[in-house]
Amino acid sequence: MNIIAWIVLGLIAGAIAKAIYPGHQGGGILGTILLGIIGAFIGGSLGIFFTTGTLALTAPTLSITGIIVAVIGALIAVFLWNLLNRSAV
């Protein structure tokens, strides 16, 4: 059940991040989910790091705070993806 929650959180976070981030991002719904899940892990890991001082690979819970952290992480993931994608072309 945890994996389904991460997919739902990734979809929500990825969609919000793509709506907030300026410019056009390709990838469709699967790219949105994937970047959202990666962003959830980035945001969750950074949240744990800043609160406890230890680095742990984790995703936030499906809550308002978790969605906010996941969206911040997804924005970072979209930024990094665009940075890597732009340099490859």
C-alpha cells in the first residue's frame, strides 16, 4: 500500500510542480509521475536532513505537509531534468 501512496503523491506533486515551473516540459503523464516520485524522495530526504541532521532516503507521507515537501522536491527534480536535458541538446 505504501507504493500506491507514493505513486499518488508523485502524481500530485509532479502535476503541481509542472504547473508552477515556467516553460514547457515534455514527458506526459508517466514523466510527471516519475518526476513527482523522484521529487517526493528528494523533498522527503531533504526534510529529514534539515530536521534531524541525518541523511536518509525516504518519502513524505500523504498529508498536506508531505505534499508541500514533495512539490518542493519535484520542482528541484524538474529543474535538474531541464538542466540535463538542455545540455544534452
